[in-house]
Amino acid sequence: MNDQQHPYDPYYPQPQIIGYDEYGQPVYQQPQTPQQGQGQHYDPYGGQQQQPQQGYGYDPYGHQPQQQQPQQPQQGAPYDPYGQQGYAYPSYDTGQQWTAPAEPAPAPATQAAPTTPAAPVAAPAGVPGQRPASERSAPARQPVGDDDREYRTEQFSFIEEPDEDSEDVIDWLKFTESRSERREEARRRGRNRLVALVVVLVLAVAGGVGYLWSAGKLPGSSEAEQKGNAATGPQKRDTIVVHLHDLKNGGTSTALLVNNATTRQGTTVLLPNSVVVADEEGSVTTLGKSVEDDGAGGTREAIGNLLGTRITGTWRLDTPYLENLVETVSGIETDTDTDVPGAKKGADPLVRKGEKQTLNGRAAVAYATYRAPGEAEAKQLQRFGQVMYGVLRKISSDPEAATVTIQTLQQILDPSLPEKDLAASLARLAEHAKIGDHKTALLPVGADGTLTEDAGGSVVKDILGGKVTAPEAGEVTRVSIRDGSGKDATETARIVLINGGYAFVGGAEAPTRETSQVLYADDAQKATAAEVAKTLGLPATAVTKGEPSNAAAVTVVLGQDYKPQGPR
């Protein structure tokens, strides 16, 4: 058997079992060393065959072992490690031993003197068949020759001793490995923390910039600055005019719906019926009368000439269609400023005064057209503007959906504004109204129907972009009159101007003055102003640079020196 402490030595002579003691342990034959000078090979068993001694080896059948004469090896015969005898091997499966048959030895040439076999020695208790510790303590050896007793290094087999430091080495390796892993883990955690820190900083900066941008605190990012910057340059506007016809009580209400795509602002401009406009022939008339007499096209042109803006189309909205429109959008909500009485005397009001009042189609029409006795027209226009704003907030901002809403009205529209164009304009205005970027403004008009000085800056210029500019080729010059002659010469001067090919856009009274003036604002209009002065019989010295009235390119201020006469 192999043993880690006592490895198997192939050169070591194997002991011979000669029997068993009373405890069942094997008994080995003690090997003898050959005498010197015999000239014979070393025989570990002394040429003796196995002979169990009397009193040793238990025989359950009581047979006596027979004496066998030892047979000496021949001189010069090859070495037989087994001594030409059978060798007993222990059986570990059955507890019994098995003896291999001995091979017959050749006849010796010379018979050596017999030697007395050594006394058998009992094997120590332990593993059956294992060599005694005393025999395992020395390195195994094998004779090389008859007279040569030198040994080679490969003949030695050293006992492997346990290394007491092996556990320390293993522990050190484990410590080193765990330390490296801890360092790697620390570096990995450090990288992860650095990445997380960078991500947090980026998100914080992005969030801060986004907040400042949304709050309008970044330079140039505020809505006021953007609109201010946009206002300094060309602006894109889409303007349509809507006429509400009250089929029950008569009369009309007019408003301009303005979408400023540049400043992203929507506006409803309310136009009083009393505002003075010029008809196709250049004659002075009011807006209300122009709607009735000149129709959609003539009135649209007259308003455009008055305010110096381009109007893309006209939407005629009769009160039944307004009622259907409000019902289609499921009613509107607005703050009402008065009670609107019912149709019958003593009936409950159709509209109650209060905040956030919900109006259906019928109530919305009643509120938009209501004007109390003795109440100014501007009050009724303000209610009409509230209803239009409520409708815009409820109409879809999707052009296709808005088109479906308009189609449900089954209304015959003006050719200048087909269903799709009207729906597209309303959808853009609805987008502003839904987020609060829509306002309502009233066009300031004097008692005589002419535009006040405030109208030119707050409405005409800022909202409509109607600053008076040089007329295009073929465009008729717009002229207004202020009569300060004290002779009521406005009508006479108007006729002279119209006959002279100018468009009269309104007249008004002025404080009495001695000399007349012809005012122009743009240097490009200086020559035109000189022609107007010549047409009215005024001297060239009357032409001066100043501020014409609102939508007029040239304004004539008549003085006491004006003498009515025909055109030149």
C-alpha cells in the first residue's frame, strides 16, 4: 500500500508472511544479510522458504506444518527478490490470505551451508501488510552489483513531511487576493460615484436653465422681450372681419379677429358702427351703414383703407348661426356684467349677472346683442367680444376638427373666406385663447365718428400694424380734413378732394385758426401733400411736416384763409 508519509519503494524487498498470531495479525520473516566474501547476491529472505514456527500461526484443522529445507541460491545466479518461494498476499476483502505458488528454482551448482532462519517478528497493529515503522524510517536501497555498494540519487525516496507554513501561505494568498479585490471594488465605486456626480450636475444645470428659460429670466427669453424684439421687425398678421347680424332686433356688430403669428398673440378689435369710413366712391359714411349698403366686399375694403391694414376675408355670422355655434361647442363660460331679461315680461332673466356664468346658445346670443336703453354702443360691443372670446376658447385648435365644427353650421359663407380658411383662422386664434394669449380691444372713436389720437398708437399701429406708409403705385391717397375755418367748409373741401381723385377718409371739427396747413408724416408724401394743397387752392407754404390723422396719408387743417373753390 502507498502511504503519504511512507511512500511505496519499488526497490525495497517485500517482507514474507509466514503465519498469523493468536490475534489474527500477519507474522513476517525477518530478512538476513548475506555474509561477506561469499560472492553471492543479496537475498533479503536468506534463501529460506516460509516455515511457520511451532506455536505461531493458527491452524483450524490442527495440521502440523512440515519442515522444509532451505535452498540456497547458486553462485552467480541472478537475484530473486522472492527467494524462489511463494509469496502470501493478504486479502482485504475476506480477511484471509492468498499464497502465490512458488516457481521451481534451477539446481544449484554448489550447495551453500544452511543458515538458521531468524525468529519471526509479529507485525505491529495497523494496516494489514504495511511495513514496520522501523523499516520505513530509512530510505530504500537496492544493490547495484556484487562488489559495488554505491547508490544513485534516484534510488532514494524521501518521506514527504507536512509543511507547517502551508496554511500561512494560503492565508497570505487569500489576504492578498481579497485586498486586490477590495482595491478594485473601491476604484469601481469611485468611478460610479464620479459618474453619478457628473450626471447630477448636468441635470441640475439643465433643470436650472430650463427653469430660468420658462420663467423668462434668461436674457432675451422673456415673452415681453421676444414680443418686443418681434415688434421692431416685420410681423406676420392674419386679419378677418366678422359681422354679427341681429335678425330679431336688427342692426349689426363688427369686430376684427387678428392673429399675430410673429408675437403669438390673438386680438379681437371691436369696431363701433359710428366710425366714419369712405365708400367706393370716396363718400363719407358710417361703418354700420356701409355694412348694409356696400355689402361684405365694399365694407372690407373701406375698413382696410381706414385702418391701413389688409383684411383677408369676411365672416357673416347671423344670430341663428351664432346660437348653433355655441351649442356645437357645448356652451361657453364668461363673466357677465348685467342681467339680460327674458323674452316675455316677468320671465326669468336669460342671463344673470355674475362671474363664470355658463351660457348656452340662446343665452349667448341674447347677451351678445343686448344693449340697455340709453346705454353706449361700446357696452354692447364689449359683450359681443366676450361671447367671441368664449367661443374661441371652446373651438378646437386642430384645423381639421375646427373645419368639422364650421361645416355643422351649414352656413353659406362669403367667397373671400371658405370653410377651410375660416376654420384655419379660428383654430389659430383658439390656440392663443386657450392659453390666455388673447385680448379684446375697442377702437377709440370720437363723437363725430373719427378716430381719436389714441387709436393711431394703441390699436392701429400696435395691433393692426396700420402705420401710414407711402401708398403703392396706383393706390389712391387718403386725405382727411379738420375744419378750423369757422365756415363749416368740410363738405365743400371733401367734394373738391374726391373730384381731384383723392380718397376722403373723414372729417372733424378743429379750433378756429387763421392759416391753413397741409400735414404729412412721411417724406415720400411731401409731393402728394403739395398736390393736395394746390387742389384746394392753398399756398405751397401751407405744406408742412406733422402728424396726419390716423389712417390718412395727408391731413388738411382748414383755416380762415381757405376760400372754397373748384379743383385745379
